[in-house]
Amino acid sequence: PLFAYIIEHVDHRGPLRAVYLSAIESLGALKDPAGIAPLKDALRKGEWWAPRRTAGLRHAAAAALGRIGTPDAIAVLEQAIAEGSRGMRAAARAHLPNRSAQ
């Protein structure tokens, strides 16, 4: 719950960026299905004026979802590929299990 709280309430920009990214990585390492919703929100965050920061954030969230690997987590990645922006699609494709070879 602490990592989900951090993702939902801490700004992903500024001095707490490292804490935010660590929370994303920790949710992926725990493989807890309760982390899917906050990771989905993190995957969708970003600003057009900060493309590198946004790409790093999205890749971290997609990697965490891929590590969780449940059908719900995979569905979030597949939905990002189908409906997301170009950056979301790229991040999701890179971390979708059994799809990176395609």
C-alpha cells in the first residue's frame, strides 16, 4: 500500500522523482496484483514537453507491469499497445512478455 500511495500522491517530477521511480520498481518486484491500478496510472502519466522524462517513467511502469505478469497486468500492456500514444505503445511493447521478439 505504501508504494501505491507514493505513486498516487507524489509528484513524478522534481526532487522526489527517484522515490517515485523506486516505488514503481518495488511494485513490480513484489508482483502484487494490487499494484496494477497505480502502475496503469503511472504508464499514462507524462508531459509532451519532457519526452525523455516521460519515456523513462513509462518504461519503468511497463517493466513493473511485465514483472507482475498476471493476466490483468498483461491486459493493461495490451490496452496501451492498442489505444495508447506512441510513447505508451513503445514502452508496453518493450515489456510485454512473449511479444518482445516480434
